[in-house]
Amino acid sequence: MSARIFQRPKNAMQSGHGRNDEWVLEHVPAEPRKADPLMGWAGSGDTQAQVQLTFPSLDAARAYAEKKGIVATYMPTPPKTLKLQAYADNFR
């Protein structure tokens, strides 16, 4: 069983920073999704893909994965880059 650990990104639709300090452990899907023959909905029999666990720190998430025998890969948070621009630059 494998999983990935990442920090929750900032929601682009809101200006708040709520829940950005949480770390998420998310299981990697074990089987691909397939279309249901009757309804056409995509689904699979893998129930672990529905589980998302949140932790207060990266160390806590790694310790949980190690304790449960889960092979977890850490996905680092990309650095934040700000594009500083003056309003007057719109008219150049």
C-alpha cells in the first residue's frame, strides 16, 4: 500500500489561509477507475482512495505511515513566488 504526503494548498477561490498548515496523507489508487456499464459513472472497487487523513505536522504524518507500514512519498510544497507589479504598469 502506498500513499503520498503533501501540504494542503491555498484555495484559489478564497483569500483566507485556513487549513493551510495541515499535512494530508492520501492513498494512491490501487486500480484504475472504469465506467459503470449501466450508468456510465466512473468508479472502482478501491476504497482506500477515498481516505484522506490530516496531520498537524509532516513528522506526525511520516510517523503514522511508518507505524502502519505504508510506503509514503513526500511531495514538497512549491515555493511561493510573488509578482510585484504597480498599477501604472498596466498602461505602459
